Amino acid sequence: MNATYISYYILLLTICVIGVARYKKLTTPFKLLTVLIGLTLVLEITSEVCAVLYKNNIFVSYVTCLVEYTFYSLVYYNLFINKSIKKSILITLVFFALFYFINFFWLQPYYKEFPSNVVIVSEITYTIFSLLLFKQMLLYPLPMNITRQSVFWYNTAMLFFSTTSFLNLGLINYYVKHHLKDSVLLGFNFGINVIFYVLIGVSILINNKKTITDNV
């Protein structure tokens, strides 16, 4: 295991520790986010172990996709105030699960293909959720600096990651097709993940139940 992976795991662990230490002060969506970071750390380490021992970590990638979509959807469900949007999020969970298992067994079998179809669907959905949440923030602004709002940092992270993931997937396909070394791709992917989780970490660090309540 090289220094890159170790630093990535340390970042996830640090965010998880911050979340656990502040857990009682966090609002529901950021409690969910803390749990997700912990699960992500476990899944990332499991993925690396499977890649080394079995030369295949596709199944873990599938599990990660399902866990992430479930938790991020529930986070957004708790952040939105519009009942129609909240209901729509629950509906997307049902359709996502259906598509997930179709892809799992038939379109991109879990034993041989990376679940790129699932990733694309989830990232498109995250992008839509994040844009709708920014719209909500504009319609119902809080009387505090936006950089002090945990929702802003979380939503910025989601919009950044979901939009850059399309480029990342395109690069993966290009490198595989042309049998190129993936060092540049790995560096790009690492950079995206670090920025994403730093922003998530900031959102968990500044989230405070009392502050949110006082400013609604």
C-alpha cells in the first residue's frame, strides 16, 4: 500500500473522527453523512484488499454504489423542505434499486464489469439534487454568511464531484481502450476525491444543530 492510499484513508478517518466527536451537535443529514464516511472508509480498504488478493474488486464497487446512493439520497431528503421533492427522492431510491439489480445481474455482471451504468445514473441524479438544493438556498436564505453554512459546503462538494465524475469515467474508458498506463488517471481521481472529502469534512465540522435552529 503506497503513501497515496494511506493519506486518503487518513483523510477519511479524520473526517469520521470529527463527525463522531461532534455527533450530538450535528443535524440529522450530517449524522447520516458521518455514518456514510465511516462506511466509505471500510469499503475503500476492503476494495484495496480484494484488488490485491483476488485481482478483482468489482463486487465491492457495486456495494459502494448502493450504499452511497442510499445515504446521499437520505441526506438530501432531510435537507429539502419541499414535500414534492422529498417524495421524488424516495421514488428515485426505488427506481435506482430496480435498475441497480438489473445492471448487477445482466447489463454489467458483478463478477466481470465495473458498474459504470450505475455510477452515471447516480451522478446525474446527484447533480439534479444539488442544483435544486442551491435553488432552495436562494429562495429561503439564512441570515448568516453562506461560507458558515454546512449545507453550502456539502452541496458544493456534491455538485463538484458529480460533474467531474463524468470526465473521470471518460478517461477510464479512454485509458482502457488504448491500453495506456493509468498513473495520470489515478492522480486525477485522487485529486477529485481529496477535494470532495475535504469539502465534506468542512460541512461536518461547521454543522451545528443549535445554529441551524436559530437561523431557520
